Amino acid sequence: MSTSTVERDFEFSFKSKGSRSKLSVPVPIPLDVSVSDLVGRLIEAHNIPCYVENELQDSLEEFVAKETSRHYDDNADTLVEKLITGDIDIGQTAEKWNKAFIKEHKAYATEKGSNTEVRFGEIYHKLIHSAALETLLNLEHSYAVAVEGTISQRDLAVGKLQKRQGDEMEQAVQALGVNYTDEQVNQLAARHFEDTQMLEVKWASELSSLQESQRREFREWVSTVHEDMVSSPDGQSAVTVQRIRALSDAAPVERMEEDQSQQSRLEESFTIHLGAQMKTMHNLRLMCVDVLDLCRHKTHKVGSTILPSPQRLQTAMSLYSNSICGLVLLVDDRINSYTGIKRDFAGVCQQSTDFHFPDLDTQLRVIQQHVIEANKNRPDKTEDEYLNGNSNGAEGNKTESQKVVTEDTSKNSISQNLQAGDFYLTRHSNLAEVHCVFHLVVDDGIRAGDITSRHPSIIGLRNILKCSSQHDILTDRKSVV
């Protein structure tokens, strides 16, 4: 809405010395001072008798209120007319209002959500370093087993449906031209797709509902135990409950067999010193292992009892500490979890409920919302800058993502994807040996043998190390290409 000021003529009549006098002055609308201040100025400037001060103030207040309302109404009508005719971009106007509202809200609103999260983190850190440690881990483990059971049922149901649909489609293809036409086969394929979608939506809803209820129950339980510890004279909680579901005694058979057949890791440790004068010591460890094995929880079985894995204990105790563990995952430029290692990683995250951070899909949606804004603020690089930035000064040394950015910049289009060397961070409390994952965007050029120190992926890795150093992520695990 326009904030321009206009002047409206204010007229006021009063009796003075047996005659009627009339005051006519321009008044700015909206009024930037109080009415009482303006009345005092008018009385002083025009020698108005003091006995008409109250009458003048009442008349002026009524005039200012009426004219201000009319001024805003006129401005609103003008803006609405411009929106209707297309003179104003609705998207830009909505974005301005959104920024103004967020700024105003942040300035005066109480951040209850963030304070609640900080408070819960402090409570959990106290409990995990107290006598409630074993009960807390058993409760987390029981919830994880329940989620794994639901996922196993989902996979079994989806597998049966896919097998039945495969048999039906095979029969239809073999009978094509005899009992089935091309149109009937297409209809069958469409029906199979719809059935699969409905089944996946059903299980996704059930799994989401289960994890949400677990998250709510877990937080309530943690708060209750902490209150008992605070109110107890000896500082020990009377709630030593073992609220463990019956599902804790059972685990998927396939998972058990897989974990029992695991082999020991091939690894080697090194200590190196970097720097000329101020040397810093770093411990390196080379491991021959699937990178997602660092995220999966292994089944720890003693006799016939399934116990929480030692990795879960280590991760829980260092969750709110200065010894955070990170993992670098090489991904493509799209922010999703549909293909490749991103899909496998999402499956690992889904094996248990994250009680401390939003789930992976929620975090990715938030990141995606900021990608476009980040690309708007990204410095524009022209062809000459790319050529001058290359060590060999040849256009062929540019990565494919850099070429795409150059083309997009020339067309004034904002990409929704990231570039090689960019990374985004997700937080997790339900993984085995890591608390946060750096998703480093790489392209096909990473597989070439001529990677230099100025390669976008190497620069991105440097930025990850800098970010880790600044935020107490003391252990980083990276893939060796």
C-alpha cells in the first residue's frame, strides 16, 4: 500500500469577541504527529483563544480520522485496480508482504518452537548421561524394531503385489492378439500402476502415523523421567519403566541372517601432520566398506535376546556434544531421494524414528525452498570469467554444470538444481555412526583422472571441512574416488 502523504484542508469556526472567526489550514494525511501537538501549534500560530482548545481538538481528531480512512481506501482501490489490469505483479507483491510479515513476526513474536527444541536437547543430554541410560536406549530400540516390522510387512505386501501383477502382465503379453488387444494390455498396465500407488500410499501413511506417535510418546516419556529426577531427593528417577513393546523380542529374519554373516572391516590408520610452521595433527583411517554401512544399525544379539547395538549408544551419548560425526555423500544436483544412493540412504533413515530432528523428506523440502533463493544470490559468471578461472584457459575444462549455469544465466532463468561443488546438510539421530550428512553435489567429471585442486568437487570438499571445523564436527567420513 502506498505510504505517500497528501494535504487536506481543515476548516474550523469559533466565536471570538462577539464575532465568528474561521480557521482554514492544510493538514497532512496521514498525520505524522499527535493531534494534541498539532492543536498546540495551531493555537500558537493563529492566536486562537485557549477556551476553544477542546472544541478544536475534537473537531480535528474527527477530521483526521475521517480523512485518513478515506486516504487509505483510495489507495487500496487504486492498487486493486492495478492488480486487475495487470499493472502490478501479484507474485512480487505477495513476496513483499511475506517478507514484511516474517520480519515483523520475528521482531515481536516469542520463538517457542526453538526454545522447546533446545530444552528437549538439554533434558535428553542429562538423561543419556544418567542412570536412565539403559532404559532410554531400550525404549529407542523397541521403537526401531516396531518400525522395522512395519517396513518388512510393507515390503512383503509390495512384493506379493508386484509378483501377481508380473504374472498377469506376462499372461496378457503371451495372449496378445488372441484374448487381449493392445488397448486391454495398456489398461491392465494402468490398473497395475494405480494399485501399486494406492498400496504405497497406504503403507506410507501407516508408517508416518507410527513414527509420529513414537516421537510424541518418546518426548513425553523423556520429560516425565526428567521431572521425576529433578523432584527426587537422591536425584534418581522413580520411573525405571521398561515400556518396551512386545515387538522388541522379534526382528526380521532376513536382517538377522544378514547381520550374522557380516565380515570384519578392512581398515588402516595413519597419523599425519600438516602445515609449515604451525603443524596440526590429523588422524586418517582408510576403510574398505559400503558408505551406507556407516549409517545402518547392526543387530546385536545375545542368546535369544535382541539388544541395542553399541553404535546406538555411542551416537546417543555424543548427539549433543562437541564431538559430532559427519559423513560426506556424493549425490547429483537434484534434491530428492528417488534414485541411486539417495534412495538407499532414505531407506536407511526410514528404518527407525528420528526423535530429535525432522525426517529426511521434511529436511529436503526445506532445503529445496532455499535453493532458488540461493541461486538468485549466486554471483553471475560470464564466459570470460570461466575461461580466466581455468588453469589451462580452455573451455573444454569447464564442467557440464558450469556450462548449464552459463546458458541459464544468459536466459535470465533461475535453476532449481544445485551445481557441482555445492553441498547441503541433513541432521540425524537415528543413524549408526554419524550425526550429520553432507550431500556433496558432483558430476561425471569426478570420475576423470585429471581432477585438479580447482575442481568444483574439491572446492566443495574444502568448504565441508571448513564448515566441520567451525561447528565442532570432529570426525568426517568421505568416499575415496
